[in-house]
Amino acid sequence: MPNLELQNAIEALRVDVTEIETVIDSAIEFINGAIGLLEELRRRLEEMGATPEQLAAVAAVGVALDAKKDALAAAIAANTPGEP
């Protein structure tokens, strides 16, 4: 019979990984949604006659969020062990 303590540790690890995956997926979904909202805002501001500087400021926020999404993805890839 397998060691019950080891089985419990493996199950706890599985639960932790599932929770972390959920948080990561939520963060990526949030960032993608925010980027989409910023793109829509930029379009509406442009229609309202915003200056190039104002439009650039909104675009810069989108670029920064996109960079954070890329950083998150890179960190996950860098810290994910390969197949044994």
C-alpha cells in the first residue's frame, strides 16, 4: 500500500497547481480585456477629436499592459520544468 502521507502531499500539490493555473488564467484574461477596452477608448477619443498626445497616452497604457502580459508568460515558461 502506498505511503498515505506521500499521497496526501501529491494531492495537496495538485490542488495548489490548479489554484495557481486559475489565477494565471484570470490575470491573462483581465489583461487582454483591459487592452481591448483601451483600444476601444482610443477609438472613441479619436472620434471625439483627441489630440495625438492624448491618444499616445492611452496607447502607452495598452503597450505597458501588453508588456506585463508578455513578462507573465515568459516567467511562467522560464519556471516550468520540462518533461522528466
